[in-house]
Amino acid sequence: VKGGTYYPITVKKHLRAQAIAEENRLPCVYLVDSGGAYLPRQDDVFPDREHFGRIFFNQANMSAAGIPQIAVVMGSCTAGGAYVPAMSD
């Protein structure tokens, strides 16, 4: 939908999945086919502490803690969508 771009609810779901993985020390497997943030809604994707950039922050912290970050690239990864595979282990 919409090139796999991130809507505000997408970010919240992604952050929740990361929180569960971190609490239980589970590897994160990202299935990536994304154009980054949905530009018409970008003002809602970056508004607060639970914003799109927090995904990358969590990814770096979990990797440093030894929790594997694995990306399966299934299509194009442009803009913010390119950072998830780039930051994976």
C-alpha cells in the first residue's frame, strides 16, 4: 500500500514490535520493501518521542546489546526505508 511507506500507525506498530523483541531478547527480522515515510503525512510521522527516527535508535541499541537485527530486502528501499537494512547486522 502506497509503496510500503510508513504512516504514523506503521511507526507505532514497528516500535511496539521492537519493544517486545528487546524485552524478550528476540532477534528482529525486518521484511523491507519501503519508500520511507509517506510524504503527505510526514508531519505526523516525526512529531514526538515515538517518531520514525526512534526505529533506528532502537535498532542501534539492540544491536549493541547483542540482539540480532536482520533485514530481508524484498523490493526497493528508498529514503528512510534504506536505513533499516543498512543498520542491520
